[in-house]
Amino acid sequence: MTARYDLHCHSLASDGTLTPAGLVQAASDAGIEVLALTDHDTTDGIREAAAAAVAGLRLVPGAEISITWQSQTIHVLGLGIDPGCDELQAGLAQLREFRDWRAEEIGRRLARAGIGGAWTGARALAQGRIVSRTHFAQYLVEQGHAPSVRDVFRRFLVNNRPGYVSGEWAELEDALGWIRAAGGMAVIAHPARYRLTASKLSRLVGEFRELGGVGLEVVSGSHTRDNINTMAALCRTERLLASCGSDYHGPENCWMRLGELPALPTGCTPVWESEQWPVQ
Ligand code: AMP
Ligand code: MN
Ligand code: MN
Ligand code: MN
């Protein structure tokens, strides 16, 4: 079965490797009918993606917003947002400011660890306004410091490693306010990736719902079958909607292909069945 919905993807506007138009074409070729472009902390790719949305594919304008919640980085998707919303754009601009500072700081820390030129190198690889850790990882692979992006993360870019800088992202409440102001639906991205204890996850979900959040990404490219079942159960007990998205970043990640996500488990209500859902 081909997945008709993919509600989490990246383009060159953040840390993906396809142009927004290229991503839309690839999704359409893979049989996807509804695609959300959800670049990190920017909506810059949406205009091009929407213009490229060919017959048979509807584009949902989105963003993946970086949040710090109880000292942890959490990602929340805004689906169906209006990119023209000033409040949203002001919020995203703040996040990009932190990103710019963090990128320089990552560069300084890597330099102290003996790896020079990383900030310049990462910035040169970033084609949009976002410099992400992915760009640092790509640069370090190019320079032969590690064999793969995954390896760079493990050795240099995560907690207790030389190039790690802790996140000071948006407050959950602020981010949900921006999404609401932009008319979007807030969904917690890849909830199993944060490795929260059951009680901490339940606190996050409780706060998230109180602040107007509506869904969990139950099916994600980074979720196992067990993760899917756990998050589906949480959606049912917490009466949240369920979303599905690959978190596709481009064809280089050969373990993740477009259009091959498993179906949402039965008993979950999909986000696209909500009255708030932006495309029919
Ligand atoms: P940033 O938002 O700049 O901190 O970068 C986060 C991005 O890095 C994620 O969206 C992923 O695309 C990528 N990423 C995070 N952890 C890993 C990992 N272990 N291996 C490969 N990519 C990763
Ligand atoms: Mn990413
Ligand atoms: Mn994410
Ligand atoms: Mn993502």
C-alpha cells in the first residue's frame, strides 16, 4: 500500500537536499497525494513548493519548530499554517537568530577540538537561511573527520561531545501561540525520539494539549513498530489526533524512501479527519 499522506518533510530551505519543487516532484512520483513541507524554523520553501504542486498532489504549508521543554529539545510541527502571519514569522526569526549564534559557537568549539573551518564550511553547505547540525555533519564527512553523518552526530554533535551546544529554543507556550495565530494545527513530531519516561511524556502531552496542541506524529520514519503502537495508544487515551510523516531529508538517506510509511493503526483519528484540516 502506498501512503497517501506524508506530513513531515524537509527541503533545501532547511537541512533537506532537494529543492522545494524537487521534493514535490519526488513525492508525487512516489504516489503521495498530500504532502506537508515542514522545514526547521522557516517557511521559506513553501512558496516554491506550492507553485510546484502538480495535479494530484496537495501541499500543506508547515514548519517544524524547535522548542526547549524542561531542558530538552522537542520538535512541534505546525500544519496548515499561513506563512504570511506576522506573529509566526517574528517567532521563527527569533529561532533563526539563536541558530546563527549557535552555529558560530559550534564552530568555535569544534575549532578548540582541532577541527578548523567548520562554521564557514557548514554555512557554505546551507543553501537556505538555516544552518543546522546536519550541515556541520555533512562538512565534517566531506573533510574526512568521520565516515557518515550519523557518525559525526555521535562523535561530535550530541551532549557531552566537543561540538555540542545546548538548545535555547522557543517555549512550548510561545510556539503553540504562533501556530494558533497562523491558523495551523500543532502536532508533536517523532514523540518516541526524545526517549522521555512514560510519566514525563504524559506531562508533556498534558501541557501540550492544554496549550492547544492537537496531535502526535504516530507514524514517523524514525519510529519502530513498538513506538507506533505506544503513540497510537497515547493518542486514544489522551484524545489526540494522529499524524504520519516520513521526516524525509532527501535521497541520500537511502534507508528512508518516500511513500512507504505504514498505515496509522486502527482506532486513531487522523489529523486530516479534523474539521480544522486545511485541505480537502
Ligand atoms: P538542529 O535542529 O540544527 O539541531 O539539527 C537537528 C537535525 O539534525 C535533525 O532534524 C536531523 O535532521 C539531524 N539529526 C539529529 N540527530 C541525528 C543523527 N543522530 N543522525 C543524523 N542526523 C541527525
Ligand atoms: Mn532535520
Ligand atoms: Mn525533528
Ligand atoms: Mn524533521
